[in-house]
Amino acid sequence: MDTAAPRGSGGCSVFGVAVTAAVLTTVWWGLTALLSENFGNDCLFYFGVDGPRAEHCYLVNDRAEAWLPRLVSAAWISAALVPCLPRRFPLGRRTAVGVTVACLIATVVLGGHAVAVSAP
């Protein structure tokens, strides 16, 4: 016998998606730092100080180092907003989850590019 009160759509599943995306964003930030040898040390080792490939490597890694913490913060802030938004505004809840997922996508793209450029 089910005695639980019926819940509206977009309950815990929306919050779960937001938290999962925020966790994956944080994990990818750490993996990017590890795989690119702390954002750019591989650039110096493989490409030296000067040259077009070294400059590109430094630029990409500096961009990733600057933006990944901001994207992680935005993902967690958006995930934290999901339970605060009332259920009667599903568009606001979906927008907050969308921001979290967009941060995850941007983090994967920036981090993947930084790792790819840092490789020989």
C-alpha cells in the first residue's frame, strides 16, 4: 500500500541531475589539472618557452586555469538553487539545471582542449 503523498513533476530527479552535473564538473576540473600537469607545465617541457606552438599551449592552459574554477562555482550555485525554487515554476528549475549542464559541457570542452594541446 502506497501511503506517500503524490509529488509534482520535476522533484528529486531535477535536483539529482543538477548535483550530478556539478560533481562531474568538479571532477573534470581536477582531471584536467592532473592531465595537463597543473595547467601548462607540459607546455614548457615539450615545447619550450618560445615558438607558436608553445604560445598556443600557454594561452589555452591559461584560459582553462582561469575559467574552470568559475564554471565549477557556477555549476554548484545553479545546483543549489534548484531546491530553493518553488515547484510551481518548473521553467526556473529547468533553467538552473540547464545552467549546471552547460557548465559541465563548457568544462569538458575547455579541459579537453587544454589536455590535447599540452600533449606532444
